[in-house]
Amino acid sequence: MPERLDVAVPATAVLGEGPTWDGATGTLLWVDILASEVHRFDPADGRDTVLCTPQHVGAAKPRAGGGLVVNLRDGIGRYAADGAFDWLVTWAEDGVRGNDAAVDADGRLWAGTMRYDEAPGGGRLYRVGPGGEVVTVLPEVSISNGIGWSPDGRLMYYVDTPSRRVDVFDVDSETGLVARRRRFVDLARATGFPDGLTVDADGCLWVALWDGGAVHRYTPAGALDRVVEVPATRTTACTFGGPGLGDLYITSATTGLDPATLAAEPLAGSVFVLPAAGAGLPGHPFAG
């Protein structure tokens, strides 16, 4: 029997992505990449407010001192608590934009990029320090997507969507960098492509499937043990939030869907929630 999803934010997002629970404010951040919008949803009152960004925005994360860090088309920008904007890092490349991002336990931003035409090898995965220090972690990726760490911080999971797999790295405890990349889960036979992901308190991976209309949960051993069906084919990403980090929030998109599919999926582009889905891990704010 399918698990019951509620609609948290009824929307028709072009490319809803990057849900992130902001524990300091008790709100959910999410982005509509191609609409250049950062949304903040407050489940306490149901309000969803919008911040318009100067460029397409792949991800938005809380900052330790308030405000946001954003993965934009031309680099990493910051919003102060009062709304003032500045650039932390710029790396403008023609035809390239920021995509998914995550913050590690030391407050560093891992930010991916991709080409608009999705050309193979046209993207990067960077690590950005609080002062704007940049390390190129992976120089040639296609669509840099989900990033997450095991509860003990010793493993990092990563998705390059066209590969149709989730990879895992060992994390160097001294530098925080990664090594020994290998396959964790092969989704070549699954319906859809791996997109955003989150890791729960038991070390299980929850992976959203673009063109799959679902979120899959995999055990730390890589076994599929749970499927959450989503009434939107273009399921993009997920995260835990709400009281006790027990609710699973899921974003979706409408981009590229034909009129018949849009008519059949009236909730496409909305943010969904599965109450009491499990136990999430607390997020980390960007230290810069």
C-alpha cells in the first residue's frame, strides 16, 4: 500500500529543488532553480515566502550568523541577515550554472555545477571554505547532484545523475576531503535517474528519482528497503524536517513535461511531505 503524502506547498515550480531544514528558524528552504527563487516554508502557519535571486539558483543553505549562502549561475553568493547580498566566489563559465549543494560538519559548502545543455563532463564539484577558499573536488561531472554524509562523517555519498548510480567516498578526517570513489548503489534498472538525496540517523540513504516519481531508501549496505511513491514524475530531492526531524519533505518539477503529463499530474511542481517518515540528521550552517 503506497505511503500517504501530504502537500506541504501547493506549487507549479519549474524546477523545485534543494529542500533544506533550517533548524534555527524551524522552516524549510527550497529553490525553484529556473525561476531564480529561494522559498522559505513555515509549517507552523503554512506561509511560503519568496526571495528572488539575481541569477538561477541551484541551492540555498543557512549561514551560521544568519542569512543564506546560494549556489548561483556564476558562483557562490551570500545574503546577510538583513538581506544585503555579496559575492563570496565567482567562477563564471559560459553555459554553466550552479546545481545541488550541501554543507559538511565543519561548515564548508560543497557546491556542484552543470552545463545548461547537460554536456558530459561539463560540470564540477567544488568545496568552498568560509573565507572563499575553493578546492576542486571533481573536475569533470555531468549533472552534479545529491551530496550527503554518513552519521559518523566517515563516508560521503554523491550523485552524478546521468551515471544512474550513487557513489560513496571515504572522508579524510584531517582535511575533510574525499578519496576512494566507488559505486554504492546501481540504479541502471530503476525507473528514473538519481537526483537529490538525504541521509537519516540510521545511516540509510533516501534518493529522489527524476522521471521516476518516487523516493527510494537504501540501507547502509545498499539494499533497497522502502519506496515512497510521489504524484509527480519529476521528483527532485528530499530532506528531513519538522519536529524532531521526523517528516520527509520532497520537491518536484514541471520543466519539460508535455501538456498531457501536466494534466495527469496536477500536483507536479509542489513540495510534498511524508509525516513521521523516520529520523533525520541535524543540518549544518555554512560558516562563512
